[in-house]
Amino acid sequence: MEDKLGQIKVTVVKGRHLVIRDFKTSDPYVILKLGNQTAKTKVINCCLNPVWNEEFCFSISEPAEVLKLEVFDKDRFKADDKMGNAHLSLQPLVAAARLRKILGIASEGTTLRKVIPETDNCLAVASSISWVNGEVVQDVWLRLCDVESGDIELKIKWTDASCAAPSR
């Protein structure tokens, strides 16, 4: 049985140094998965450094799951090409949100936790979880796996308010 903890807003900000899957470029999009919830960004045509700035909401249950993402190259006449995948444990974000609530932290810009690149995440660089504008926020750069290069930037916000959930 799962206990609902809250919700997160995941903003797929941008990608950098994505791999070429067409002749000279790619048409990337991202699919996010959290448990049985799925969301997809729009396709950015002819770009290896795309900017999406698209926000998606997901419900978080206990135990906190792993956010998974896959990047694909949109093709018109054949199956879309894989451009890499990544995953991020949401447990540090959930723990930081609980800590903030317990301690009653209200100081703007307070760092609640630092997450370093490890085997249970695909972080490209260390990431801080902070209290910003009344929200628990984590900015991450995820290194894509199973490809030669590529990183995806995400901004994740913990929210106690409800937001529209992605498709199932």
C-alpha cells in the first residue's frame, strides 16, 4: 500500500551536447516516468542543445520512487532513435522537504541538503536542495547513459498543493 507524500513539479529546462541521430543533427524530445505516471516534452527540431522549459507534475508516494527519463530523436518514417536515458532518486528531495517542515526553516536560500553524483543517480555534478521562494527546490544536471554524450537540466520543486497530474 502506498502513502501519498505530496507532489513535485519537474521542469525539463534544456539539454546540451546531445548525440547526433540524423544526418547532421537530431530532433529531441524527453519522456519522464515516475512509477505509472508518464509525461512527454515537445519535439525540438534540428537541435543538439534544445531548450524546452516545460513543467510537469507528479504525485509522490512512500517509498519515494526514482524519476526516470529517456531522450529520443523524432523520426518521421521509422522508429524514434534512442538518445540516452537517466535516473534520479527522489529520496533526498523527500527527506529535505520533511527536514524543512520539522525544523520550520524559513530563511530564504537555505541549503537543506547536497546530493553528490553516485550510482543511484545520474548526476553530472553535485546538486543542492534549497529553500527558495517558499519552496523546496533542486536543480540538477543529469548525464545521459548508454550514449557518447549529453546532459539534461531539470528543476524539481516539492509542492504540498495539488497540480495537474501527467497521463498514466
